[in-house]
Amino acid sequence: MKLINWWPPMLGTGISLKNVSKDFRTFEVVMKLRWYNRNLVGIHYGGSLYSMCDPWYMFILMANLGSEYKVMDKGASIRYVKPGKGTLRCTFYISEDKIREIKEEIDQIGKNDYTFLCEVTNEEGEVVTEVEKIVYVRKKDFDFEKFETMNRGK
């Protein structure tokens, strides 16, 4: 999994995956402030801060739900709390209970969106950026026509 550090969007922004738990429910990511990822006022570039948070919840769900499910990033919003300086960190985690809850719900209703909040922190542990991620999950064999027919009468 750490080969992702060589993927151009990660390499080009200085984002580094530092740790992945054995159960693939926790990912730890860091980004050092470098000349190539700072903006005009000398702090972390906003696009890099978003990139730091982009794929991880999707990866966690893909790894834990299995191949019967389709998982895709659907949306995000970002809020800059304070200037991002120095080395920034973010830990992405979904509990076993939450993954089980998602799986049970999708098995019942077929598809849904899930929202997760990630907080990017500085070396002092202060939150510098909050990113709300929306992840779409559905069964691969989801019957869209049946779903539409069932919901027309509502």
C-alpha cells in the first residue's frame, strides 16, 4: 500500500502515507511544508491540503466491504481553520462497528452516501483544516430500475 507514495498526485504534493493498520481501518498521512507545496503567503497550498484527505475513506471502505460493493468518492467540502505551517498530519479511521453498520444498511437498501470528517493537524496538534468527505456505496448488483419503480409511488 505504501507504493501509493510514488503515485504522482502524492509525490508531487509531498504527501506521504506513513502507516496503515493491518485491518485497513486506519491510515495515517503526513505532509511537510516544502517549496513546491506552499502558496504565495508561505503556507500549505489548499489543493494539497485537500489531496491529503482525498482517497483514504474510500480505500478503507473498499478494503473492508469487499468486492461485492462499489465505493466511490462523491463529494467534499473543506474549511481552513488556521494557516497550515510545518508538518501536517491526518489520521483516517472507520470503526469495525461503523463498517458493519454500513454493510448491513447497503445489504438492505442497496445504496447510500456516507459522510466522514477528517481533521488535518499541525505539529502542536491544532486543527488547521477540516474536510468533510461524502463516500457513495452500493451493491455491485444493485437494480436501479427496480429502485426507481419502487420510489415512483412515494
